[in-house]
Amino acid sequence: MKAGVEPLLNDGFAGEATKRSLGYLQKQREKGKNIVGIYCGYAPLELIRAANAAPAVLCAFANKTIEAAETVLPANLCPLIKSSYGFIKTDTCPFFAISEAVIAETTCDGKKKMFELISGIKPMHVMDLPQLPDQKEALENWTAMIKKLKGFLETTFNRKIEDADVEKEIQATNEKNRLMNKIFDFAALTPTPVTWLEFYDLTYLGQAATTQDMLPILKETIAKLEKRVAEGIYHGEKDSPRVLVTGCPVGGDATKVFKIIEEAGGVIVVLDSCTGMKPYSGMIAENTPDPYRALSRRYLDLPCSCMTPNSRRLDELDKMIERFKPDVVVDVVLHACHSYNIESHKIKEHITGMHKMPFLKIETDYSQSDVGQIRTRVEALFEMLPQK
């Protein structure tokens, strides 16, 4: 954002999403809440909150812990898994330190085996994620996994989780998601009055914070964005290339790609990942006979590349392209993330074929060694775009 413009979250942590989230969780702990560490967007946050606990997204996005991880893990493994394990091995993740239990989902083989290595440190509950989401059995099995998680949380924290509390959290999540999407709508404006970093700050905090705590923040954010629009304040230039970023979860050191896109003159209007807009894209069915089944359906609908067939990802991309009007699509794939890497071909065919849009796949890790190469490719992509 241009100099002199007040940040949307003007709390001293602008651009420091993890520090803000950690401060929030420490305050929740002081109030008597338990902290539950999570690794993935498939962890049902509503059930955690119904247990009077707070979810903590565990550390997974730093290059500095990978060297320690590679003394145990293979070097040709996904950097997200190596970074996660390196944080545990070096005891440097503050979110893991304050967590009293950990939820682990079997989204990929590397994570499954990594979970075995850390399972003896803190109480851990592994959820077996079905990966054929459209099958009837998938819904039944994931519902059963969610109910097993309920039992784990009740036993671990010696607290009964009532169905009414789960339903209350479902409705709270929907309220939060509706407000988040009002904020996302500002990115659909041309020019856009919001930056990717401001989005990231909000979406990251929204994973840890309750709807009750987020409501005043989100309402104030909407008011600030309306003021920016009224005063003609916008990010980038009026003719900046509009970029939709899709692909692997990205945070920390991997946000180098986002920074390069902006330095090359682009404006990111969509963060299509589970560290961005994806967790807020849908609603959970309310007032159903079985709130756990409702949770199961919503989470199985998340279009991660671990699912097959993952046609929902194409459907969601169609909706985002219609809504945000990007000029280009950039697919960020982490090294050795085979499912996203293979799926990237299907995404390219869909974007260039159906939407006739430029597409760039960037395969990267958490190091700075490829920054120059990425910059050259992004600049070349933008140079190919017609003048507005």
C-alpha cells in the first residue's frame, strides 16, 4: 500500500501475521482456554472451539529449520514437511510449545510419516482423511473421524462437547465467512484498495480467533476499505496486472513469490490457497439433524490436490475469475509436492483453454536461491500482457 495509508490492522503487527496470532493465543491461554495445534485446513475448527479451545496453526514456512530436519528426513521432501519437522526437532515453534494437543490429518504420505516421528511429544490425534470426496463412503467416514476427534478432545481436556455448542460454532463461522467475503469483494474492484499482505493478515488471524473477537475487526476493516474507495486510495497502479495466485499453502519464506509479483508491478487480487481465501469460501449447513455430518460435508468440499478427482478446484477457479477479473494466473508449487505439481498441468489446460488467460507455474522452495529466476519469469509474463 502507498506510504501514509493507515494499515487495515493498525495494531503494531502489520505484516507480522504469526506474531499477531501468537499474541492472541497467549491471551486466550491466560483466560483459561486450551490450545490445540493444527497442521492443515481440514482440521474442523468449529469442534475445537466448541471444546472451549483455540486452534493454533503450527510452524511450517521457514527455511531456517530445514537443515536440522534433513538430518532425519530425505532432502528431496516437500519443504513444508521438512520445515514443520525442523521446528519440532529444534524446539523453536512457539505455537507448538503452547499447544496441549495436536491434530494431524493424512493429507499426504510425507505428513503421515512425519506425524509418527513427533507423535510421542504431545497428545496427538490423527484423522484419516478420505480422498474421494464425492463418494458416499467419504462423507460417512469423515463424519466418523470428526466424531472420533470429539471423543479425543473430550478425553484430553476432560470436557463434554455439546451438539448445541458445535451448532453455535457453525453459525459463528458462517457469520465470519460472510464478512470476510465482503472484504474480499474489495479486491474485485479496479483498481483494488487492498494488498495481499492485508488479506493474509486477516485470513491468518481468522484461523485462530473466534468470530466474536473477529467481528469488530472485520467491521472496522470494511469501514476503512469503504473510506479508501471514497478517497480514491488504491494499491499499485490503475493499469497494474491483476494476478490470481493458486497452488500450495504459502506463508513465511515462500511469500517471496508474492513480493516478486508486486515488485514487478503486479497486484495480487486472489490468494487461492488454504493459507488465503480458501477456508472462507463456503458455508456450513446450519440447523441440520447432525452438525458433525454438516462439518464433514463442508470440509470435504475443500478443493485440495490430495482429493481425486479434484474438479471442485476448477469450479472454484471459474468463480474467482468471474468475480475478481484477473489478467493472469500464477500457480505456486512447492518442490516435491507431487499432487499439486501433477495437477498443475490440468490447471494450465483449464486456464489457457477455457479462459484464454496467461498462466505461469512456479516451482519453488523456501530458500532465496531462485529469486532472480522467478523475477525474470514474472517480468516476462507481464511484458506479454496487452497494454490496458
